[in-house]
Amino acid sequence: MGGGVVVLGVMLCLSCLQLSAASSGDRRLDFRQCVENCEVTGCAVLWPPVEGGRHCIKGCVAEDGENSGTAGTKNGSSAKWRGPTEPWYLPLTQWDCLSECKYQCMVRVETRKKNEAQSHPPYRAEQYFGKWPFVRVLGIEEVASVVFSIFNLLAHAYGLWSFSKLAATLPRSSSPGSPSLYGFIGLWKLFGVISINSWVWSIVFHSRSTTFTERLDYVSAIISVGYNFLIALIRTLNFKQEALRAMISAPVIGFTSTHVLYMLFYDFDYGLNMKVCLVLAILQTTFWPIWAIAVKHPAMGKIFFVDFGMLAALGLEVFDFPPLFGLFDSHSLWHLATVPLVSCWWSFVQDDARWTSKVAALNDAKKPL
């Protein structure tokens, strides 16, 4: 969303950045011992056992009836892990034996800590592999973030649909066969498509975080950041000629493509990616309000509302806290906070189309026949 949307791209990148480093939870001795034992036996258990006791993962057992480890063998057996088979949603959401072992061990470690906190408070949740211990629902890891990401996707879908309806009614030049007086329709439609794509992969990533879903979430966020920077340049500089647009698009597309290829095939550098996102964010957040003030845009208030709203929502990311009820962490609430900002930005886009077309129509009427 202009300056706001690139901050969205930055936060999509941040949502993956947390996975890059180990956390205190996965460094715990009891957790590591539980996982190591589960890798061999297929059962998650702590010693001494906690409430809920031993949890053996159906499907993480060798075909000959013996449990097998990550190498697929035990005591020389060639039997392989099939992966979790129950409940039914685990194979659908791509949980394998190792990831299921880690989840079940995490649950048992946190359960023990809660029990101990009853006599020795307070209880403090810990992060595991950069993520809080969420309550899994139907195989989905971060339910609240998934639901709120869907809200954002729907807000973009509705914004794109309503803008497309408006675009069909905008006035055209008096010249026969001339295009719309608002020369940015195609750019905003593509903006909607790219934004929807970003939220699709946000939904997928928060549903089940794997290397594959992480990469797709990152790439879609990078593309979104790069395109938002491009549309900010084209709109604020009022480039309508195709030659000018091509001249400014080529370096931006080239830089974004090079950055994506570097991340995917050379070095998936989280720090570098964050720097790239932040630089583009600062530039964009500067372009839009300066332009709105310079042209005295009648909808400049919506630009400021989105930009300041995003900055305020970022506080949720700064003051990170464990998930309430195992579902609502600060990042999920940030996703919720962006929903009205998405709607506000699409409202600005429609206002911009109406205002620009009205001014262009008045100028067109003054031209001599």
C-alpha cells in the first residue's frame, strides 16, 4: 500500500527471518533428548514423564513392525519411515516424522513447565526454532496468522474488484479510440494480483513452515516490495509514456530479479534481504506523502493514515509476546491490524483515479478542436 505496502513486504520478510536462528527452547537438554529418542523409537516422551505421558506417532514405525530412526533403519533393518498417518490431516499438511517428533516434544516440555509453575511460578513460554509454541489446529501451525492473512487477501481481492468496476466507468479522451484519462489502471490491477499472491503464500507459510514454503513466501514478498517501489515511482513522477515507464522499470525489475536469484541460488542471506526491504521502504514512505502534498491531492489524508497506521502496527512486532491461548501472538495481531489499512489504500486508489480523471477531463475540454 504505497509506503504502507512496502512495510507489509518487510514484515512478510520478518515473518520468515525468525526461523533462521536457534532459540532457547530447542537448545534445552530435555527437548533435545526427547527428539533424539523420538527419532529412534517414534515416541515422544520426557523423563520423568509428564501428564499426557508417552506419545507414539502412528506411521513413524518401520514396515516390519519395528520403530526406525531418521536414517530409516534400526539394528540394521532396511525398513523406512512412512511418516505420520494419523490424524488424517498430518500427511495432508506435510508433517513428517522428525517435524512431528519436534512438535510433540515441544508440547511435552511446555506442559512440564506449566505444571512446575503451579508450585514455582511464573511460567514463561520459550521459542523453538524461532517460533512460539502455538496450539496446532488440523495440522495448521499458526491458526490466527492464517485467518488474518485470509482477511488481508479478501481485502485486496475486494479492492481489486471494486477498482476494476470503477475503471470501466472512468471517462476517456475526446479523441476517437483513446484510452482512459487515468493512465495507471493496468498498474493498479497488477498491484492487486501481486498483493493477493503475497498473501496466498503468507497463508501457506503460516499453515506449515518448511524450507519450500519459506522460500515461496520470501520470493513473493520480495516481488511485492520491488513492484510497490516501481509503482510509487511511476505514479508520483506521473510517467504516462511507455518509453519513460520502460526506462524506469528496467533497472528496478533487473535489481529485483537479481536479488531473488541471489537469494535462491547463491546465499539465502536474511540480513541482506532485510536491508534491501528497509531501503525500499524508506524511499517509498518518503515518495508518497511528499507527492501528495506537492500536488495537493484531495485524498492525502488516506496516505498519511496508512503510513502512520503501519508504523503504529509495527509496535506489535517490536513488543513480541507469547501467543495468548496458544493462538494470538504479536505477529498475528499485526496481520489483523493491516486489514483496515489495505481497505483504506484501495479507497485512496479509487479516489486518485476519480480525481486524476476529473482534472484530465477538464484539461482535455480546454484543448482546441
